[in-house]
Amino acid sequence: MSEAAQPSPGQGPAAGPVRVAVQVRFSDVDVFGHVNNAAYLRYLEDARFASFEAAGLCADGTVLPRVLVMARQEIEYLRPLLPRCGFVAGPAGISGVAVDTWVLRVGRSSVDLGHEVLDPAAGVVYARSRSRMVCVDRATGQPQPLDGEHRAQLLRHLGEDVPLRPWE
């Protein structure tokens, strides 16, 4: 199979992105009055793990001999996420903020993911991100091929590339 796998017949219908509501905490807001850039990394991490569970990759909570580890993360901040009156929804944090996560590419031992931090009701995207995770053996730390079942589950969430602006 090629390095950048594509879905094939029999892998089930495309599931599309997984949307996860994220909790924006008061402590995420920095001295400049907006959500700090570092907080976005936590939002993406929380959404990734929830997305993996939704995709059936770790539904039973079993500790596996192979794990996915972060190898690369790129974020483009499009507009500041600002607190405002009526924006805070008690213990759930800032209302209306979610992260969409989808698969960009499935390689032999890695998977590339796309993310958008957004307010779906308002149609506002605050940030876009692209990340690469590599499957490694827990004991040795060496890359390991993704198994067929995990590949099939990931490919159900295959979507378009993240439209990040090029470096200038």
C-alpha cells in the first residue's frame, strides 16, 4: 500500500470530522485579554483524544503495546478568542467553542490530522492546525506500522487538507 493511503471500498461510509466541545477556562486568558496561544495546544490535544475514542481507536481504555505520539504540530491563529459578557457558560467554560478533527493522510506508521478551533453557531474559525502522530512501540520507542483495523477506522475520517497560509 502507498505511503499516503486512500479509503477503499468495504471500509464503511466516510464519517467526516469529529466535533468536540472544548472548555475554555478563565486561566486560558492571558494579560492581553485573549486566549493564550499555548491553550490552543491543550484544546487540540483534548479534541484529538476524544476524536480517537469516537473513531473507535481506544474505546475500551486498554493500554496497548503501541501508542501514537506527537511528532509535529503547526497552528495558524486566524483571530483572537476573546472573552465577552454572556460568553462564559459556568463550569462548561466559554460557550460555543469546539474543535473539528479529521484525518489528512494515513501513512505506514503515521497519521496526519487537521483541526479547526471554531464557534460553529457563529461560523467563526479562530485557528487551524495540522499535526502528525507516529505509532511507536511503547517499550522501545521505535516506529511501528499501523495495523489494518486502525488504518480503516482512521480512513473513515479522511478529509481535505488544512488551508494554512504558506511561510513567506
